[in-house]
Amino acid sequence: MKLPCDVAGKVDAICDAHGNNPGELINILHEAQHLMGYLPEEMQKLIAGKLNIPVSKVYGVVTFYAFFTMTAKGKYPISVCMGTACYVRGGEKLLDEFKRVLGIDVGETTPDGRFSLDCLRCVGACGLAPVVMIGDKVYGRLQPVDVRRILEDLDA
Amino acid sequence: MKILTIGDLRTVRSEAVKKLMLREQSDSTVSEGSSGLDTGTARMQVLVCGGTGCKASSSRLIGERLKERLTEKGIADRVDVITTGCFGFCEKGPVVKIIPDNTFYTQVTPDDADDIVNDHIIGGRRVERLLYVDPKTGQSVSDSKHIDFYRKQMRVALRNCGFIDPENIEEYIARDGYSALADSLLHRTPEEVIDEVKRSGLRGRGGGGFPTGVKWGFARKSVSDVKYVVCNADEGDPGAFMDRSIMEGDPHSIVEAMAVCGYSIGSSEGLVYIRAEYPLAIHRLKTAIGQAREYGLLGENILGTGFSFDIEIRYGAGAFVCGEETALIHSMEGKRGEPTMKPPFPAESGYLGKPTNVNNVETLANIPVILTRGAEWFSSIGTEKSKGTKVFALAGKINNVGLIEVPMGTTLREVIYDIGGGIKGGKKFKAVQTGGPSGGCLTEKHLDIPIDFDNLVAEGSMMGSGGMIVMDEDDCMVSVARFYLDFTVEESCGKCTPCRIGNKRLLETLNKITDGRGTEEDLKTLSTLGKVIKDTALCGLGQTSPNPVLSTLNHFHDEYLEHVRDRKCRARQCKALLTYFINPASCIGCHLCAKNCPADAIIGDVRKPHVINPDKCIKCGMCMARCRFKAISVS
């Protein structure tokens, strides 16, 4: 897959803004991920070239940190909180229900590109546990029976 | 304005103190009556919680609505709406507090803005339905000082959270902010500052509990042209949000403490390593750094003393191991966050090979107040070897979820029953996990142990950063251990074998047990393997990762035995060990369960008792949740 021209230009600019300094790799990746919502292979190659480091090094960092992803997120990115507070209040059952209803596993996106499913560790809204984040919105005190309704509301 | 001298700081403070007077005065009194503009009150303030928890429940919209209504009524000039940091009482959020009568409104929605403005702010009558109701007495309570949740708390690190506007440096200055820095720069040598911190007995709040002053002393002694001060804000314990709340509610205390630390160890560069998952904390911290620069409290030649210091922000990217200081340093260098052997300690060779002092957020938040109120004051709080207070994120099966701060030495019973309000739904307390994935479970018999660093370690747990998850009779301890191991396996950096492979084997064994395939031999394996990992792993993450398994194995051995010997899970959590069935006497044949069963495992004619086909049942529990006649049971 080739990167769209404007994206490639922006990646270039981001690297330049950080002085093409390999020490800034994580900050560069944060900004680069913003462009397309994920870090495709081609983008990593481009960054490696700019910083004059092996692609394996960039890939090593991308795969080490949970925040970086190499798959495109859905239109509605769903993150189920798997912090301990949510876990003891039924977070896992909630996740199972999302998996079942959407027919995808954690880290995957539905074929139509609408929904992607992920886990996250603590949003800090433990008073509302169990919590699910869809985009920027936090849904609290959810039960598995609420899952279908929420997805339908989003799609409406 | 630019603060160039101590005189300038005093001028700014005396002006700012006047603005904060209304809040200070009402904070020091207990209010019985309520006030309103029509009943003779000249000025009022509305404090709206702007912490992440309350924001998730649209607290920002509450603030906007209040402002709109006040403007419509033409009284916006007499009533300020102020967004503060976290009040701590997340269970009852969003929280709104009215000054000067200290009325504490809970679970407020944007639609309540009308009543708050019309009835209370103008009319001077409290909105009764928004008041907290004490579950013990059934009476509503208007002043937070009378709420059990707050009664036993002592707010030192959280002193400004929920009180000041975190995005206003002057409110921080009014609360003696930056006076510790000014005093250190003008009247104390670096050694004297370090000595004061040492005498206070402050120990690192991030997990290990190493004496902070001693750490600073090491960094001071290292000789180098450049040294670094690092604030570890990579709060990775799932279910803990102490550091985030401090950064959101009182970011200037971190900025000030880092500058003091810089002066003490001889550094002019500070770095905050913060999780990218904390957008609000990042925003508040950036704002605070920007304001401190603007006021001349960061930058070149601070207060004309020749001391220069500035702070940069570095982002974490979601790796629990980066809470370990050597891993954190590698991550700041743009590398994979893998830990390295100590020594050399960061105090000798840290960021870019230079001496580096790493402190946790809560540790730093204590520094300014130790210096302004003195080491003696601080060390008078707490136990013999653990001084001061500790912030805990209280969560799980407890009535009052929230952020609390108590003196060291408070018992678990006081925390869980007095402050936390007991177990949710009147269930029976089973265990409390402290220290997150590195800690262990404490049980009923530990309830009266005073909480401090050493007591918790002696009982097989640890203080950790302050996560405290309460569990009740419905929680399966084997599953809880598996949950934490699952986390550790995912977060292990893979550098050393004991952690990478050992924890994986521990997790597999736990999975085997919860799947109903375990043997008594497996319990022995868990115990020996766990001890080997503790003894041989490279870093703190690996060395503590078996703790949840070992401590549950120790305190809940019977429960493990039931899983492997009787194939039973008393908490009814381990799916493989459960059978769902319908009680024919209670089932009226409404067919609702069958309609909702995702596996088509329920059969039966309408108006006749249904049955579950155990071969098809996926044990999701949907039928039980949907049944209106309590006809479905699980064994």
C-alpha cells in the first residue's frame, strides 16, 4: 500500500519538526498516528528513512507500546475498560458480549469498517464501572444486555 | 505579570488571597443555613468538578448551563462558576459545591442548572433532591464535612484538588504556592532542602517506598555538567487514578516541586513522562507550565537568583513496565521501554547517560507543603516508618468509589467501612487488592492492620501506587489472580526469561484451573514457579508479578482446592464449572429467555416450563439477566 501524497508530506514535516532526532521517535509516532489513525508499514519505513535508523527499530517501538496500532480503526472505535475496577464489576462479560454481537475479536475491525474493538486499562471513571469508551464518549454502568441497544443507537 | 523578586511574589499573593477569601472562609466553617443573593449574600461561587470521572458524566455541560442561566438572570457578575479538580467522591459525581454555604450537590445533571440558579443562588433555598443522603440515617447532608466519606480523610497531597481552579496560577499562589520554591532559592542551600526532605521521612509514593530525601542526596552527589529531574506520571496500575487526579486538580504543585528538586540536586532541566491516555492531565500540566513561564517561575534566572529551570513533557505510549525507572528512561530516549540492571542507578547514569532523579507525582505533590509547613509537621503524621498521608483510589464492590487520602496507619476497616461506606448491595467482604498487579490480596483478618509500607509487605501485598480494589463474595479469587497475570503477561517486556516465560506458564496453569482441568499438582507448580520468578526476574515488574497468585494461593487455598478437587467455583465466575438450569416450578413459559439466548440453547413451548440444553449453552448468563421470574439458577 502506498501512502497518499499529502500524508507522506506531513510525515516528512513531522520528522523535520523534531530535528529528525531518533530520540524523538515516540513523539513522532504519536503525531504520525494522528494522521491516519494508525501506523501503516509504509509510514514506518518513511520515518525510519528520515531518522536514519533501521525500520526494525521503528517497528520494534510501534509493537512494544499498546498505544500504537498498525490496523485501521473503525468509524466507531469501541474500547472496553479492563481496569481492575471494571473487571470486578463485570467488564469481561461486557467485552464478551461486544465480541459476540460484532463478530470480531479484540484488535479487529468489522469488515464494513464501522466498528473496531479494543481493550483499555482504566479511563479513571471507576465510579461508573464498568465503562466503555466509544470515540470520546464514555458509557458507564453498562450491562451486557445494553450492548445491542448502544450499537443500534450509534448506527441510527 | 512577571514575578522577578520575592516582593513581586508577595504582591501577587496578597491580591490573589483576596479573591480566594470567600472560599477559604467557608472552608474553615461548617454551614448550617443556606445563602442566596435575594437573602442578603453579596457574592457567591459555584465549584464544578472537572475531573475525568465527572467530565465523563458531562460536568462541563453543567458548568456551561450554569453560566448561561446566570447571564440570563443578569447576575453573572456576582456569581463565579469555577471548574476545579477532583473532589474525590466519584461514586456520587458529578459534584457541584456552592460557596459560601458549602452546599454539596451530588449526581447533578445539566438539567439541574435551572433549579440550582433559581432556588438556591437567587432564592437561598437548597435543592433538597440533589443533596447527599446518609445511608445510615436516611437524612440529607448539605455540608461535605458531615459526610462520612470525608470525615476520616486528611488531604495533604490533595490539598488543592477540588478547591482551586487548576488552570489559574494565582489561585495556587494564594494557597502559599511557589513559596517553597522562593524560600528554598533565597534562604536555603540545596543541602538544607534535601535535609528537610530527609527529616520529613517522605518515602516514594510510586510503589517501592524508597526515602525521597536519600534519593535526592544521591543525585546531588553525582558530578556532571547536566542532570535531569523526571516526574514519573506513567500511572499504569489499572484501576488507579491518584496521580492523574493530582495533575488535573493541582498541576502547579508538581511544577513547583520539580523546580525545588532541580535546585537541590543541581539540575536545570525537568521532564514529565506522562501517559498519552491522560489528555486532560496533559492539558492542565501544559497550561501550568505555560503560566509558570509567563510569571517567571520557570525559565532563566528565577526570582533573580541565577537559578534556571524549565520543564518539558514526554509522552508514554501505554506500557506498564515504563513505570519502572530505567524502562521509563529508555522510553524517554525514544526506545522500547525495557528495564536495565541496577546499578548503575539513574542517580549516577540515567537519561542520556546523565544523573537523573525520578520521582512519582504524588511524592512530588508532598514536597511544597513539607517545605512550607516543615519536616516536623509532616513527620508527626503517620506511623513510625511511614510518614505523612497516602492517596488511594478506592474502587470495586464498594459503596463510595472515589479518591481518598488518609494518614498512614489508618486501618483497612476504617477505609472500607467508614470512608468507603461498606460493601455494595450488602454483600459480604471477601478481599481487598492493594498494589495492583504487583500487590496481593488482604482478607478479613487483615482489616485491623494499620496501612503502611512495611505492614503491607509483611502481609504479602504492597502499597504500590495506591490502587485499592475491594472484592465481595461474588468474586472468584482464582479468576482475580488470572486477571492480573493476564495483565502482566501482556505487559511483560520480554527481556528476561523468568518474566517472559515464567509468567506465561503461571497464566496457563491458572487457565487450566479455571477451565476445570486443574490438578492438585498444579497448585504446587504455581507456588514454586511463582517463587522462582520473584527471585530471578530482572526488574520490579517481574519480581512482583507472581504476588497476586501467591497471596491468593496463601489466603484462599480452599478456593483453589475446590476448583481442582471438586470442580466447583463458589463465586460462580468460572464458566466452565457452571451449569445453568431452569426451575420448572417458577418458569411460566414466557419464552423471553429463549428469545434472548444467543446460542438457541433454550427450548420449550409457550406457557410451559422451558429447559436449557447444556450441550449448546455458552453460559453467557443472558437468560438469567432477562428472566423476570427468577426461574433461572446457576450451580
